[in-house]
Amino acid sequence: MPKDKQDLTESGLPKLAQPAVRALRNAGITRLEEVAKLTEPELKQLHGIGPTAVEQLRRALADKGLDFSK
């Protein structure tokens, strides 16, 4: 498996910086489908989620035909 940052983990989440990983884990989010249940503003409110993580998650969601909640 390539080691590119855009690779998806088994959970469907892209490989993110550790602060973003901790933010998602602390919010109880372990799968990409759970990210899709959040609005983008809700995601941005999580401490540790910055613009890069939001964009990585947006691309991962789009690759699966998903998007942030509206």
C-alpha cells in the first residue's frame, strides 16, 4: 500500500495529522461515514481540526460519494 497522506485507513478516514486524529477520536468519530453526519462548521469546531484536515476529509468524502451534512 502506498504511503501517501491521502491513503485511506481501514476506517475510511484519510491519514491526518495527529491533532486532527485526536480531535476525531475525542468526538467519538472513528469512520468516514460518521464524519459525513457532521456539518462543516461542526467539524471545524473540534479542537485540532484545521483547514488542511477539513480539505483532506472533504476529498475522502467525495471519493466515496459523500459530503458533509447540510
